[in-house]
Amino acid sequence: MSSHGREKVKLLQRVRKLRGQLDAVERALNADEDCGDQLMQLAAVRGGVNSLMGEVLEDHIRFHLTLGSKEQLTPELAEDLIDLVRTYLK
């Protein structure tokens, strides 16, 4: 399996985990569970979505803006952009 294929599998696993977390939030809301617990579950979902978004953006920058693109970024500029995006998503 190529590294791109392994990355895709990892991303899909993260999506499935997020789906499970959202299902848990739905169950908690339906069961009228403690608001604090619901907020903690929602914070976990938000962190997971932000992390997933960061990975997808990083892959996009690395593979679509630096490799074979008409307007290639230098590797240093790509790393700066990745750092900026990761900082913004935290």
C-alpha cells in the first residue's frame, strides 16, 4: 500500500471515530444526561474535526501546492503555511 493509501485509511478511521463521538453526543442529548458531560463530548468532537481538517489541509498543501503545481511553493514556504494553519486551528 502506498503512503497516500495509508494516509487515506488513517483519515477514514478518524472520520469513523468522529461519527462514533457524534452518536454518543446524540445519545446523551436524548437521555437528558448532564450538560457538563455533553459539553465535554462536544469539545472532543470539535478537537477531532479541527485535527482532521489540519491533516487534510496539510496534505493539500504538500501534494497540490508543492508537487507538480504550476505555482509551486518552496518547501520552506509550505512548512510556514502548514504551521500557520495548525496554529489557527487550535
